[in-house]
Amino acid sequence: MSILFRRRPRAGLVGVALLLCALPVSAAQPQALGEVTVQSTGEAGFTEAMRAVLVRLTGRRASANDPALASLVRDARRYVQIVRPATASSPPRITLDAAAIERSLVALEQPVWARERPLVLGVIATAPAGADAAATRAALESAALERGLPLRLMSASSAGLTAGSSVDANAALAAARRAGADVALLGEADGAEWQWTLFDGVAPAVFTGGVTAGIDGAADTLAIGAQAAIAQALESTSVRVLGIASLQDYAEVQRVLAGLLGVRAVGVRAVESDSALFEVQLPGGAQGLQSALAGSVRLRRDSGSAATPTYRLQR
């Protein structure tokens, strides 16, 4: 089934159904990027594992069969670290040397998706008729593992979203922050199919198709965005944050800044009575930081005219 991708203003969330409410909340973090559960054995298993790892490392589904990467697929055995045979309860697992594959990708001048990836909060609002909660959760977690996408699934009520209310970008991102995530992915019924909306601080992105259309769309969007950001020159810039009253506030601001797309380092340059001056290293410098903070719920641009970009910590 094809996935339709488009960016447009998001309509309100209507009639929130707690499809996941009966299931325990859990975080579905990607396993080690080089570890793959395979269906084949021998050389075929090594090839299968390599194709899967290439998708995870590049962020592109097409990498599995990209002619430019055929040499890596042919030499899959070279990168094998561990082979775990099938048991009565689990299929075979193969661990490849992901770091070595990354180096090979760089040598081939192929884009690599950085390992520091946004954690996605997944929430289902309404599901197509007949959708099974357990099967839906399993499909979403499996797809996230295949794409190397960090995913945390929660029910709407656990995420702080109210049935019958409208969910805009700010509300969705606030829910993500409360859950310790960076972006939000909301699923709704679209007739017999699914409609997923990714709120990532830019324009909401909408994907329609099967149950995993949102996972694939989110991985595509976040990987492409990360690669575009990294392509810019790495620079250091300063930002002043107001409203800091405790060590916990300092830690929260550092967490928010460190979690922004492309950020390599965050440090404190100066401390004042209720504010602090931070130095941030990221692609694009000041412009890159301004773009990265445009959709932030916790740090809002202050209206003052200070020479140094100034933001205020939101509570």
C-alpha cells in the first residue's frame, strides 16, 4: 500500500479513542543498529542483515536495494560480528559492525543518519474499524525497529490529550515533552486506512496508508532533515535563557538545547541572577539554532531587543 505524504495545517483531533489504553505504556527504543533478526541462514542471512542495517544507518528505505551500495551487500560477511542461531522461541539473529559500515558509507560518499535521533511519541487518536490493539502496537514497534526510529507509545489520556479536544502543534509538542520525547506522531482513522500526523516543530507532516505509514513517513522526514542540517558548517553561537531559578532549571535548559537537531555540544558561559548564557555548537550557528528553536515548547523567544538571542524558559 502506498504512503501519501503532504504537509498542511492540521485539523483538530476529534473523538479520541484510547486504543492503546488497555495495554501497558512502554518505550520501544531501537535495538543496537547492527543487530538484526533474520529469516535466512548462511550467506543469505548475512545479506538480509546488511540490507536491514543499511536502511537503519542511512534512514532511506531505498538503501536496501541501492546499486551504489551493492558492494557492501556483497561483502556482508566481512562485517559480521555475532551470529546467534535460531532457538525454539526465537529466529536467528546476526550482529553486524555498524560503525565499520558507517565508515564504508562515508567512503562511498553516502549520507548517514546520525545516531542521536529524536525520540518519537506515538499516540493513537482513533483507529479504523476492526483494528486490533495488540497487533497495532506490535506492527508499530516492529516498523520502528526496522527503521532505527526511537519510539515511545502512549495512550491519549496518558499523553495528556483530552477526548474531543483540538490538538494543534503546540499541544502535541507539549505532550511529547511531558513524555520525555522530542516530536509527536498522532494516528487517526481515515476510512479503512490510517492518517498519521508528525509534529516536529516545523510544518505538520501528514502520511496516509497502512498502520506503519506514520513510522515510515516520520523516519523519512527526520532522517532527511538531520542530513540537511549536518550538511551545514559546524559553528558555535551564544543564547541567553531567562527564567532560570534552580539547578533543575539549568539541567532542563541544557537537556532541551542538547536535544535539538544537529547540536554537538552545550556549555554554560555565564550565570546571572535569573538567567544564564549558554554556548551551543551546531550546524548553521545562530541561524541554525533559531530554526531549531522555532517549534520549541519549553524555550520561547523573548520580545526584548538584546544583541544576544534571548529565550525564556516556559513552565
